[in-house]
Amino acid sequence: MDTAHDDPQDACVICLAEITERAITAPCNHYTFDFLCLVSWLQERSTCPLCKTEVKAVQYDWHSPTDYKSYTVLPTHPPHSASSNTSGAAPYRHRFDLPGRPRARRRSYSPPRPDIPLCRRRHVYRHKLYSLHVGSNRVSGYQEVSPETIATSPDLQSKARTWIRRELRVFTFLHTGPQDAPSSDATTSSNAEFLLTYIIAILKKVHVKASDGHAEDLLSEFLGRENAQLLLHELHAWLRSPFTKAEEWDRHVQYAEELPDEFDEFGMPMKGTKTRPCPNQSPGTGCE
């Protein structure tokens, strides 16, 4: 039995959901945070949520003690107020008000515009949302697919590649492009390209909805069980659909709750409404 989810250190202490991209506070080195949650927190208060230490940087995409990315945290308040200064040191001054230094003109800051389709896909994986089932008929345009039909259809294989290439952008450890790069123009690393080819090979040999879960077993090694299960569910729904462009899929796919339509610069939802949860939904099945 998988007990990883019973470990409290696998849950973000801010949102209490499973950590999808671990972040570490420096210098206090606490690590029970999801990167997006922690950065959003530090924008409001630059102290560690656990120990209240002033956070100087956030380490993420951590592979080794010398191989990680770092996000610099700007302080949200002065280190000491002038009225409480009893050490004899000069009172805190704004960096532009130091004697002998001309006041610098503040630059206007325009946060990068988030890639909304990619943010929505990350929201789907963060909250483990499964697209609702659509029956196969002439009205819906949905049709069943099998390993045999995929293996003999170059069009279906091309359709699968189009969707998988964008979907793998959800997993930041697979790509090398900038975080805010448009998903349609994403540059994927050799790891992602290998995984793309690997998934296509799985589709040609194994039915992704088979009850034995063999396809999930093959993909779990790279993405984890829950991510593999969700990706294969969404991929199967996409291949069954009549749509040929990811944008068309985004407009028509339905979930048990509405996806947010606006995100901030850190990819966090700015607003979003939820519909009534589907009463018959179970993981991997959608809503029948």
C-alpha cells in the first residue's frame, strides 16, 4: 500500500495539499512548502511561515546541494524601526535616501503575463481534477480508440503528440525553457522528448484504461502514480474527442468544478467559481 500521502511532510503547510514543486526557505531551511504557495506568502510577509525568520531566498527545482534554482525574496518591512533602535547603530534608511546618494527614479514594474492555458492545466493536476466522461455517438463526435487503431493511424499519433507535448509543460522538472514561456512555443528538454516518445509507444501497445493499470505502472516511474493516472485519463479523453487543436479542447472539456480563468504572475488563481461536485466521480473514471 502506498503510504506516501500519510507523511505530513509531503503536504504543504500553507495550502495543506500535496506538494507538487518543493521549495526550501533560506536561511532557515524549512522545506514543507509548495513553491507557488510559499512565494505568494512571501509577497505579503517576507518571514518563514513556520519560524518567522526573515527569508532571503527560496530554493526550488532542487537536484543537489549545488544544483538548484533560487528566487530572491524582497523584504516587506524594515529590519528595525528607528524608534526601537537601542544599539547605537544608525537608524534604518531607505536605500534611495542614503546621504550623498541621489534619489533613484523608481521603475514601473509590469508583472509577466501568465500563460493561462498552462496555468489551467497545472490547476487540474494540483487539484486532481478528472475531465467528465462524454459518450461515444454521432452527436458528440467522440469515438473509442484502442492500441490497434492508434498504432495504425498516423493522424491519431500526431494528435497524441500535440497534446502530450503541451501537457508535459505542467511538470517543471522536465523542461528547460523559462517558466513563463508560452506552452505553444515551449522548448522541452531531452527528458521530456524521451517521455513523449515513450508515451506514444505505450499507446500503441497498452490500453490506457485497462483495469490492470499496466499503462499507469509504466508511466509512474517518471511522473508518480497520481500524475500518471491523471495524464493517461486526460490523454484518452483527448484522443476520443473530435477536437484537433488543444484550444478547442480547452473550450469544451468539463470538470466537476469550473477552472479559474485568471491567474497572477506566480500561476495562482485570482478568481474562480466552483460548480456542484459530480456525485458519481471516482479517480480515473470521470463522471458517468
